[in-house]
Amino acid sequence: MLKVFKIVAIIEGISALLLFFFAMPMKYIFDNPIFVKHIGMAHGVFFTVYIIFASVLKFTQKWNFLKYLEICLASIPPFGTFYIEKKYLRHA
């Protein structure tokens, strides 16, 4: 299950980067909002899956609350899930 979470974390991070650094500039600079619609939807799905996996793994891996909180909060800033993957999931 950690391997799947690692993959979800990487995909969630990539979708966030695509949203922030491609889709949003396309919307606000080039007035083309279609990318935000599709990439934003994909990012929302992966964000939700990431949080669900983190919640399940909190109990199956017996994570303490601070580790769980760090893992969940890392999904907010760009590059955060890559940090978590490197710190906690490298050997998964």
C-alpha cells in the first residue's frame, strides 16, 4: 500500500505543478481557461486520493498525529508531496 501511496504522491505533485505553472498562466495570461478545468479536476481527484490514502495509512502504519499532519499539509504547497516522498516513502 505504501508503493501505491508513493505513486499517488508523485502524481498529485505533478498535477499541482501543472495546475500552478501551466494551466493557471494559460488562463490568466492567454485567456484560455480550458486547461484549468481539466487539469484542476485531475488535481482535485489526486488530492482527494492522496488524503484518503494518508488517512488509511495513518492507522495501518501506526503513524503519530504529527507525522500524519505533516504528510497531509505537504499536499498544499507545490513540491510538498515530493518532499514527503523523499522523506518517508523513499524505501517503499
